Amino acid sequence: MAVRAEVQLIRVRDNTPVPAWLATLTPDHLNDFRTLWRERLRSSDDEDQYWDWEQKQRIYLSGSSLSFYEG
């Protein structure tokens, strides 16, 4: 089932609420990650630069109830 919901995240560095969309991770998202974002994130100081979106997709597809929290 596809999910799309508006959520509020908290930016860790300054504890500021940030509006965001929660969506089901699709093959198009993974392709965008591989072709557009992976290298950009490696050279950024964004908090999500180390997230492994392909691993998150594998966990999701496996039906695991594990949290996607990256601590």
C-alpha cells in the first residue's frame, strides 16, 4: 500500500520543526538516490548524508518491523 502523509520532523542541529512528506519508497526514488543524491549527500553536511536508502528499501520489502531510525 502506498503511503503519502505530511509530517513534521525535528532538525537535530537546532531542534527546529521542519515540514516534510512521508512516502513509500519506490524504485524511482532509489534511482534518484543513485543518480542524483548519493554523491551530493557525501559532500554535504546534511544530517541524512549517511542514510542508506537501498538498505531501507530492502528492510521495507522484507516486511521487517524494524525502525528506520538512524542514530
